[in-house]
Amino acid sequence: MNLNDDLDIYLADFGISATIKETAKADKIVKTLFDQTGYVEMGMLTDKPQATLKDSDLAGTDTKAATITINGTVYELIKPQPDGAGLTTFGLKR
């Protein structure tokens, strides 16, 4: 089993479905870990939610020009934080 298989199993168990939309490209359905509690920005906890996505699901996506829809709410992807192991966490902005 490779790392991507492990990530798929993890996201299948704990992730929720989300839609990534980028202008002039087909929508992409992905699994994400969604955290509504916020993230740390400049040493302070924000009230902004965050989403963690597989890097392979983001391949070919300009995340600066894309939005993600989670539970019916559309967010901008901001402040990417790759973990170096195949996942990137983004702050989300309405």
C-alpha cells in the first residue's frame, strides 16, 4: 500500500465531500477534512474554517483562482500549508 492509498482510506473514513470549482474547468468532487473551529494566523487563533485536501486531488488546479463548496457554502482557498506528505491545509474565506 502506498501513501496515497493510506490518504484515501483516511479521507474515506473522516472526510466529507466538497466541490472545487475553477473558471473554465469542470467541477471536481473531492474529499476534505473540514474544520470549522479556525486556524492559527500570526500566532492568533482565527474563527475562519479550514479544509485539508490531498495534493493529488489538487493537481492541475490553480487554487488561487478556485473556490470550494462545503455543505452548501462557497469559500475561497487561502493560506495553503502543505505538510510535505501529500496533504495541504487551506484557510477558508467566504
